[in-house]
Amino acid sequence: MTGPTSGRIDGGAHVLPLRIYYEDTDAAGIVYYANWLRFLERGRTELLRLLGQEHSALRDERGTNWVVRRCAIDYLKPARLDETIEVITRCGELRGASLDMLQEARRGAEILVRAELMVACMGVTGRPVRLPPHLRAALAGLAAGQGSPNGSPRSRHIQV
């Protein structure tokens, strides 16, 4: 028996395969728009897990929590019941207490959803804290070489 997958790292990006279930869809059998946010969250969570940086350990051992500070999402094409998709997650710019995450959901080569997020590290007091050094090092390997066509790793929508 095999367990759930955390996906894989492929070409500097994390790839998480998912199947569309009945509970993910609306009455027409198309993925409900808000559920895409759940799929993207799974991609980010499994990326951390694959890097050995589970949310629970970051919270319990270091008092660090992740929060989405900003999200821009483009819904390009629908996904339907029983289809399989892949959530692709890349790291953009790493800053002191935050980083950009660039995500896509694909069906084969077709891009269905594109999202750009700013994710921040928060301490137990609710104030921003620096990215833990071990996490920064793990994510830096994925951020290297990533970016927009103009060479900047910062997304085109997210501004600080």
C-alpha cells in the first residue's frame, strides 16, 4: 500500500499531482473557484514537507507560522470532475520575513490557473519574523534561476 504523495522537485519547481473529486466541483462538474486556493495551499504545504520543513514543526519548534499576505489569481480554463491536474510551485524573491510564491495548475501542458502570492513568516505574537536560516537555505535552491522574462525573480503583480 502506498501513502499520499508529497510530489516531486522537477527543474527547480515543485510538482504536486491531484485528482478532481466530486466535492471539489460545482453543480456543473467544474472546479469551484475557491477550491483552487485549497489546491494551491496543498502545493505550498507539500513543497515544505518535501524539503523537510513541515508546518507543524516550524510552528512547534520555532514558533513560526506562514500567512498569505497577498494573492493575485487568474482563472484561465476550467478543470472537471475526475480529471488529474498538477500544481506547480516556484519560489520567487526571498526577503527578510517573506517570499513570493509563483504557482500554476496545469492539465498536461495547459495552464488552468496562475497565482502569485506573497507569503510571510509570523511569530507567536503575530508580528513578522525572519525566515529561519534552514528554511531560507532550502527555499533558495528553488529560487535560484527563477523569475520573469526580464530576469527579476519578483512577480509582475506583487509589489512591496
